[in-house]
Amino acid sequence: MKIGIALVSMFLLSQYASAKEISVQVNGMVCSFCAQGIEKSFSKLPEVSSIKVSLETKLVSLNTKDDKDLDDSKIKELITDAGYEVVKIERKNEQNK
Ligand SMILES: [Cu+2]
């Protein structure tokens, strides 16, 4: 019983402490200026450790720093303010790859 609780709390802790990998499908990015603009606005965020924009797949791939997460609403806000449309946001936990 105690072991079970320990395992569950370790699991929860690892979920929380690890960096997040977030893929955002974006509509409207057509050229490298679009990509650069999005890269710039996301790399300013303290939560973000790296960002990669692919025009071919229309995906913005974000990695957060350890212990950090980025709200969907924040992602949507930045993309929408830049003039693009968020189609889908997918999250992966780095440790469960
Ligand atoms: Cu463009």
C-alpha cells in the first residue's frame, strides 16, 4: 500500500518536473518571415527552451524548460496576435517518448 502511494507520487512528480514537448499546428504560415516572427515571439517567453517552425508541415514545435509548462491559452494568444490560426495543440511528456 505504501509502495503504491510512493510510486504514484513519484509518477506525479516526474510529470511535473519534466520539460514538455508541445506541437502546435498553425494555419497561415507561408514564408520564412512568418516562421521567424513566431520563433521570435515564443523564444521571448521564459518557459520556452527551444522552438522550431516547419513551414512544410505547418508545425510549431516547442520545448519548455524543466518545471515549466505553457498554457494552451497563452500559445493561442501569441499565434492569434501574430495573425495566424491555431488548428491543434498536442502535448507530449519528454520522459514518456
Ligand atoms: Cu510570411
